[in-house]
Amino acid sequence: MVRVVVVGGGVSGVGTALALLKRQPQCHLTILAQDFSPATTGDGAAGLWEPYLTGETPYDKVGQWSLGTWKLFSEWWRSGLARKMGVNLLQGAIVGEEDCRIEPWHHLAFYCKDLTQEQCMQINPKYRSGFKLASMTGEVSKFLPVLLEEVKSLGGRLEVRRVSSLQEAAAEADLVINCAGLGSRDLVPDPTVYPCRGQVIRVRAPWIGEFLCDIATELSTYIIANTDTVVLGGTHQNHDWRLDVDPNDSQTIWDNCTTLMPSLKRAEVVQEWVGLRPCRKEGVRLEADEILLDSRTVPVVHNYGHGGCGVTLFWGCGQEAAAIASDLIYKYHGPPSRL
Ligand SMILES: Cc1cc2nc3c(=O)[nH]c(=O)nc-3n(C[C@H](O)[C@H](O)[C@H](O)COP(=O)(O)OP(=O)(O)OC[C@H]3O[C@@H](n4cnc5c(N)ncnc54)[C@H](O)[C@@H]3O)c2cc1C
């Protein structure tokens, strides 16, 4: 039986593991991770379907991968699983002081349309550019535990452990899938991977059902409704490794968001949270590689560097990573009947 080790228990790792188990039910798969939900990067994210901070990832790939997740969220919605999986349909606006434009992938969403300068200025006089978007959110803290159960029901194992290199994982595997996010900086090693610190405040404000994002600036102010709560953001601080809540950032987020939507002053704060987006200069790395051990060569599939939109990309990326992994299993070990 082919032994597969997936390093990483965030959306990328779990999505890839599930896609591979569906393609290769006979493989012996383990997800090995230092942290599982609710302690992964996606667990505190608003999960807005919106490709953001994608580095130099090719446009066609961003479109292809985000379409994969769009279809999954839509399927959950249509089949009555929206509440359980934390999927919310919502419309909103993406605005900025200048040059805030519709990208090709936005046309995959329900609806997108440019706003006039006057409409932007009605949101706040500082905005000059923007567009409307009807999209979805997928809350990782709700759907990831469900996907983990599915992995287990298909025979996958979970192991809580930190590894110090991919070689260490490869020593006990015939194939390694690297979904370690920011951890890839040391594990690969890949020095082009860096953190983009994001701090948010989660509030209860059931009267807010839309989103508003000003993501063009360092402050990255946004208000995004989830199923039960609303996420107020945020920061995007490159190369900042701090995981503790910064009271100055909290104050700035609160001031900016309540200026944009004064009714938020009545909202009850339920959580303050910091996550480090796994950014990479060249964007997502999704490709085959190999590790040379003393006695053998172990094939590897990398799937990391999803930056500010790993939720948006996870299902599409997981499908592609699983397809590459399947080809490698075939190449190194032959068809399933011979395993
Ligand atoms: C504030 C904030 C808001 C965001 N909002 C959105 C949004 O609205 N929409 C969107 O699409 N995206 C959003 N994102 C981005 C998204 O959350 C991330 O891109 C995504 O969660 C990355 O998932 P991942 O599985 O690749 O990495 P991670 O979730 O970081 O998982 C990495 C995994 O690897 C494991 N690992 C790492 N190193 C090791 C090691 N040495 N040994 C063992 N295990 C290891 C970790 O324990 C973890 O299990 C947001 C992020 C932040 C911080």
C-alpha cells in the first residue's frame, strides 16, 4: 500500500488529502501537522471568496483554482449544507482611493459591476474607485472539522506532530504532499515565503449582512458578514511574525470600521484574532518535486504560498495537487491493482 504523508492540517492540507483519498482510496494517507482546526490560519479568516494577495500567481491559475472552490461552496449551498459549512451568500463593495478594478476571476462570482466615482464617494468621501461584487464566504472553523471527519471516514489518519524537514516526513512515506503554508519557509526550505500579519475583530452584529473591503492600503479596512458574526479587519503587515493581538491595531480597526458603518458601535465583540497569511513572492507553488534520501527518491507535491486567499483557492488547488500526486503514484508504483 502506498504511504502518503500530507504535511499541514489547514485548508490546503485537508482539501488535498480529501481529493486524493477520493481518487486513490487504496492509499494509506496520514495528515501530519503541528496544528489542526481550530488553530490553523483559516480558522479566524472571514473566508470571503475573493482572490487577494496572490503574489505573481498566473491569472489563469487564480481563475481555475478559485472556480473549483466556488463550485464547492455553491454545491454546499444548493444541497442545504450552508449553515453547517458556514457558507454565506452576500453582496458588497470593494473600494479604494484609486485603481480598484474588476479582475477576470470576479466574473466567476454571481455578479460584479463597476461603481461610479460618485457611488464610491457616497460610501466614504476618500474613495474614488471600486466595484460591486456578489460573492460567498466559507467559514473554515465550520467546514474544516467536517472535512476532517470525511478524511477519517475514508481511512485517512491524523497525527499531531511538528517535523523539522520534509526529509523527516519522507522517511516514513512513499509520497509527501507539502501543504505547510508558512512552515514551508523552513521545511522546503523556501526563503521567498513570508508572513503577512492579519489582525481582526469578530463581532455580533446581525443587522449587517453584506461586506465592504478597502484592501488597497496597508490598513486594509474591511467588514465581512459571516453566518453568525461579522469580521472587522484588519491589517496586512508584511514580514511581521507577531501572533499576539496589538491593542493599537485593535483601536485602528475599530475606528476605521465604525467610521465606515457607525451602527457597528453597538456591536458586541466576541473575539480578537491574529493570523499570518502564508505569502510568497512568486505566488502559489503547486508542482511536483522530489527528495533524495540515502537509499531512495521520494516524490513530493508542493501546495503552499496561498497568501491572502487560501480559502478561495483551497478546493481548486487541492484537486490539482491530488491529480499530480495520483500521476506520481502511478509513475513510481504502477496501477492500483499492482500495489
Ligand atoms: C486575517 C486573515 C484574513 C483572511 N481572510 C481570508 C479571506 O477572507 N478569504 C480567503 O480566501 N483567505 C483569507 N485568508 C487567507 C487564508 O486564511 C490562508 O491563505 C489559508 O488559511 C492558508 O491555508 P494553508 O492550509 O495553506 O496554511 P495554514 O492554515 O497556515 O496551515 C499550515 C499547516 O501546516 C502545519 N505546519 C507548518 N509547519 C509545520 C511543521 N514544521 N511540522 C508540522 N506541521 C507544520 C501547520 O501546523 C498547519 O496545520 C486570511 C488570512 C488571515 C490571516
